[in-house]
Amino acid sequence: VVIFYLIITAVIIGVLAPIYHYADDMFVSSELAQYQTTLDNGAGELSSIVSGISNANYFTRRGDSFLSLRYSAEGQLNPVTLMEQQNILKGYFVQQSAILEAGLLFAEDLVLSTTWVFYPGVSVSYYPDMFHCMGLSFDEWHRLLRGNGSGFLPAADYTIRSKGAFRAVVYTMPWLNDGIMYALIPVEKLEALFLPRGAAQEISVSLRATDGTL
């Protein structure tokens, strides 16, 4: 009887084992295909985001109002003009839901962003209590962006009064000869682009330029 049951068990195992391995391979292949599709879609969406920043950079450099703002003396600035320019800038990024904050940094320390304005010595100056990047001063952060040229900087901790605290990467592009356009993308937004829903917490995504940076 024992031998009979052993034979039956061996037959069952012999039949089920290949089925199990086949099902396991199918599951793994399905998971890999899902991740590959998500990565491909995320890369496409990120490319679209970068293109949107590039387009905004192009049109603001061609806009007379932004150019005149760039060369305005401090006494020539007024809140109405700045608000008008801010609304125009917002319009360039309204479709970019992954971008939390974007702005223009000028050589004269005028900063015009989608949520705030900074100009030393005038009433619309909100920096530094409006915006923080880790422990960097404004000048240190500005030099960091200027030295980056075009591309992503590694993730850092940011705090914006109207947005709260978050971790984000920043994408920069030169604006004319000495200005900078920047866009902040929260890390959680990037994770949503590249990781499927319910992905295991130990899975991570590394974003790298073609030269291996970031």
C-alpha cells in the first residue's frame, strides 16, 4: 500500500511540477513585461516633460515682455507687471502636472516662478522664507543651477511655503546668456512614472544621463 501511494505521489508530482514551473515562468514574464511597459511609458512621459520645459524656455526667450522684465531696473518693477508675467509663465506649465514648481532666475537676482517672485529690496520679495533647498543660501543654490547647464540635478530636499516640504530633482536650462529656467519634479512623481502601482518597496529606479551622471 505504501509503495502504491508513493507511486501515485510521484506521478502527481511529475505532472504538477512542469505545470508549476510553466505557471511561474508565465507569471514572471508577465511581471517583467509590465515593468518594461511602465518604464517605456515613463521614459516617454519624462521626455515630454523635458520637451515642455524646452518649449517654455524657447517662447519666454522670444517674448518681449519677459525680455523687458529681464532688463528692468529695480525701480521700474511693479507688482501688477510681475503678476502678469507670472500668469504667462504658469500658462507654459499648466499641462505639466508632474512639475510642482518652475521659474526663471535672472542675473540681477530677480526670480519669477509659477508661485512666487523674488527681487531684493521690493515688496514682492519673499525669499528666503518662501523657498529653501536643503541648507543652501539663495546664492549657493543659484550657483549650483548655473553650473549645471542643461539637465537634471540629483534629488534634494525642498521647502516652499505654499507647497510644503518635499524631495525633488530639478531640471535646468540656460535662459539667454546669464539666466536660468528651472523646473522642480517631486521624486514621488517620478516614481509614479516609472514604477507600477503596488510595486514592492525594495524596487527602485535610477535616472541617468547618457554620460552616466545623476
